[in-house]
Amino acid sequence: MQRLYFGTDGVRGPFGGPLVNEAFFSRLGEAAARWLASRGVQAGKVVIGRDTRGSGAALARALGAGLSRGGAHAVSLGIVPTPAVSRAARLGGAALGAAITASHNPASDNGVKFFGPDGGKLTDAEEAQIEALIGPEPGPKAAADDGELPGESVLETYIAAVTRMLPPDALRDWRIALDTANGATCATSPAVFRALGADLACIGDRPDGLNINEGVGSEHPGALAKLVLSHVARFGAAQDGDGDRCVLCDELGHVLDGDEVLAVLATHALSKGTLARKTLVVTVQSNMGVDRAIEAAGGRVVRSAVGDRYVAEAMRAEGATLGGESSGHIVSFDVSPTGDGLVAALKVAAVMAETGRPLSELRRVLVRFPQLSAALKVREKKPVASLPALTEAIGGLERELGKSGRVLVRYSGTEPKLRLLVEGPDEATVRSGIGRLEAAARSELEVL
């Protein structure tokens, strides 16, 4: 069943647009409640958290009003990281969790992602079932539409649970640079690091409703690198607006993406014999160097579609407990059923503490294949198979590269973009390949 409104990571778009507005979120909430009822869950509790976007409060109220109209019991968690919403759904007796966020997107965007009672994201099929129940017109305005939702606090329990990942004072005398993207982790991540004894230098910790991800956070790691160097930090961590991913920075100011973080964690676990099924799950986007590093350490790599939800699904199918994306979503089933940027940063800190090695040394376990990517904003997402010049360019490159590289062409699930990636044996081959793909795409698509 094809989905019309849900993308790779929930519903997302410009606030005030056709999908992200109070009327649609009210209808979506009512549909979600009806879906729960169809599964035998009457008056089910639904916890709703949000990030720091100015539009979040109104959307949360609208979603909650729709849920109440459909017979569910909506509860507001306030501003909390997305993984805290997942945890609240899993441990708080909820039938559903909803995070109002557009993740790493600018403040002008917003959206929602749903979590089941196990704390995991809903499947494509479940999202399609909810979509099928959305009414064509907004329902009659209910009194609850104008009222505040009943509230519940989960920040303290989330902070305490994550802090327990490491021994008390494990980071005593560690100077750490932290960028919380003016987002949902401004209250939680600093509290955890300080509880473990760290001395923090912080940026992106002054949210005003409009500055989430603005020049800071995981999409803009240059600011973190400068902070690491200026404060002589042992490492740095930059999260995205809702806190479900992060990128790290070593003590020399070099940024690590999710592939490097996963390689560090997986090879260390393999050396200790603790990587479940000796398996790491990554997406088709990850560099082939990850496969080489894990195989050299005695493990294996399984690839999934792009999206941390698909990573988690593959992890369950394979019996794996570690997986993630190059973008910085790291999923550790021993802690959480969904991505958590703070958990990822703490796990790397634990490897540093246990080995006594700096992050600049640990990261060398991953030797990347040369790789280039491009993202073309397009007016219409025409099926790639219907574009003969592009499909011919893809096939030609794949034949030339053979086993020494790969080609990936896909549309973004959350933005109107065509994403191109070429990996190969040397920079010249890769540069030529990405140029050929881009030229073919531009000849058949209206690129904005």
C-alpha cells in the first residue's frame, strides 16, 4: 500500500503548507486514534513530544485534539528529544508516541513521526493504514482544539537512564565541546555530560523558536570543530534539532560522520566478542570502507534502505544490536529501539576511556573508498526508470566500476531532491562518474 503523506521519516514539510498545518494534524490525530481502535486499543494513551520550533506547540495541540476526538487520550511531554518520546511510549504504558519535529530541517519546517508501544517507529504498512483513515475534510472544531493537553514530565527519568550508561564520574576532568543545535536536547545532553563529571563548552544552547539548526548542529559541524580547538576539548558532539542523531569531532578538529562512529563502535565490540551475531547494519548510503573494516575485524555488514527505521527493521531480522546511517543516526538496541545521538556520543566516549586512545586514533579503523555525492532539487520526482538517459548513465557506470565501486541514485524521502552517489577506486573516476550522472539527470528533470 503506497503512502501519500508519510515519507522516509514521518510527515514533514513547510509549516503552513498542505501537510504541516493545524487542520491536517488534527485530521491525522483522529485517524491515528481510529487506527488504534481498529487494533482493539480503546482510549489508548498517546504521548506527544516536540522540539523547539515555534510552530510545535500549535501542531501538538492540533494533533492532540484530533486524537481526543478519535477516542484516544493525548498527553503532552513538552520539549523533549525524540528518543525520549520513544522511551516514554515504551515504558509509560502508551499505545503510541508522536514527536513533532522536522529533525535537521530549518525552523520553517515541521512534521511528526510516530512510535509504537515498543518504542520503535511505525512500519510503512502501519503508516499507510493510518493514512487510509484520514478524512477528506477537517472534522468539526472541538473544544479541546483550543485547550492545553494534560502534561507529563519525562526529562528527569530520561536523563537518569542515559547517565547510567557510564560509571559515576566516568568523564571527570574531560573537556568536551557540545552543540545542541538550539534544539530539543538543550536541557538533556548538557545535564548528562555534567552528571558524569565533564567540563563542557557549549554552543547551540539558546533556542528561541526560530534558530533551531541555524548554523549549528549536525548539519553545520564546522562550528563544533572550532569550539573543540579553541577549548582544547577531548572530543566534540553536535546533535540535530530533535536529538536522534549526532556527528562527532576529534581532538584535532576533524569531523567524524556516522560511518566512522559505527566503525569505531563495531570493531571495538568485535575485539571484545560483544557484537551480537558479529553483525553491523548500515544503509546503502554507507561507504564501502565500512564493509572492509568490519570484515577485517571478523564481522559482517548487512545493508538496508536509507532511514533509521529500515536500519532497525534489518537489525531485528538479523538479530543485530548495532546499526546506523552515515548521517549520524546510530541505533543501539541495548539502550534504545531508535536512534539517539547522545547515546552514540557516550558509547564512543566509553571506547575512548576503555582503550585510552584518542578519537583521532580510533577513527583510523575506517579507510574510506573515494566517494562523491550530489543532491539536485527537482520540481517533480519522476520515476528513475522512466528517465532513459539517467538509467543508461547508471548502467554504464556500474559496468565500468564492477566490484571496485558502486552507484546509488534515489529520491529523498523527506525533500524534493534527487540524491546521487558514486564510489570508486580513485578520485578521478568518482568525479567523472558523478558528473555524468548529474548531466543526465539535468537533461531529463527540471532542476531548481
